[in-house]
Amino acid sequence: MFGLGGLKFKDPDKKYIRDEAHVADYNATEEIGRRVRPGKLGLYYRDLGVKYFVPYSYIDRIFIRISECAPDDSPAYYYYRLILVHGEKEFANLIINKEEDADLALSRIREKRPEIKEGYVPPADGKRRSFM
């Protein structure tokens, strides 16, 4: 709960990975936007206090979704969501505050596996799916 047992990562199959190769890869990788770390073995990201590991081969599509927040008495501000897709399902929705960090994360992931498709594809039935 408080990180006392060392680093562990949840994989797409919801199993935990605790081996030294992944820990060393995680520690040697730059952190982008306080949430994303594109390592040599795969992508590491943090969401709701849980650290995840996803092999690049699992990611089929990636894109950035821009969200606007308009407070009552202030100008609107934007934040950026790095969306990871497997099959036709969005499995990660990572909020990044700066556009530069979102673009950097996208480009680093594409460097690691250039065959990942980029961009949003609307569902065939025209209905937007909820994230969860």
C-alpha cells in the first residue's frame, strides 16, 4: 500500500510483475508528465496510485484527447489525455497537464514501436463508448 514491499507493476492480465529486470528498466527510464515512463521493455504508467506495465506489442493505437475545463469566472484551461487502445477498447486514459509532455510521451512510444497506429477511430455504430 505504501510501497514498503518494493516496486511492483500490474500487467494487462491484472497480474503483478516484481522481477528485477522490470524494476531496473523502470528506474532507468525518464518520467514524462509525472505519469508515463517509456522503458525498453514496455510502457510504465501510474494511474490512481497503481503502477502499470504494458508491453509495446499490446498497444494497437495511441492518441491524445484534449479536454477543456471552463470555470465560471476564469479563462478556460486545457489538459491532455494520452489514450492507449488495445483491440477497439481504450484501456488507459492518462491525464497529462502540459501539451509538450503529451506530445513527448506520444513520440517516445512511437520511437519504441513505430508500427503502433496513431489517431482516434470512431466506433462503427457511431456511439462513443464510456471509458470504464
